[in-house]
Amino acid sequence: MIISNTQPLIYFFMIASMYTNAGLISLPYPIAVFGYALLEETRPRYEFWGWVRNYTVALLAFKFAANLSILEEFFGSEAFKYA
């Protein structure tokens, strides 16, 4: 019963993610919450949660790859600064 009623908590953390990491990358979270999840009559479908999970995993993988020392040379180059 507790697990099946955690959607408001998840919605809160999606909005908190946008508040702490404000930017275009985290913009889909509040759009998903206010634009789709809260407008559903009962609960969002499984595909919605699958999309949120896949987007979050892809975002975390991108942030992990961006922090690797291999890419440090690329991010510090002059071409990247003016692109």
C-alpha cells in the first residue's frame, strides 16, 4: 500500500531536481510532472515511468562520461569554448 502511493513523493523529487539543477537538461522533469503526470485521471501509464527512468539513466551516463579525465582535454580546448 505504501509503495503504490508514492507518486506525490516522486513528483516532488522531480521538481526538486529542476530546482537544484536548473537548466535545459532537467527541464523535462517539471514538464513531465505538470504537463502529463498530474493530468492523468488515475495514474500515469507504465510507458511514462519507463521514459522517465530511461531519460534519467541516459542523463547520468552523459554526466559520468563528461567527468572522465579523457574528455578533460576536449572541454578545455579553445574550440569547445567558442563553439
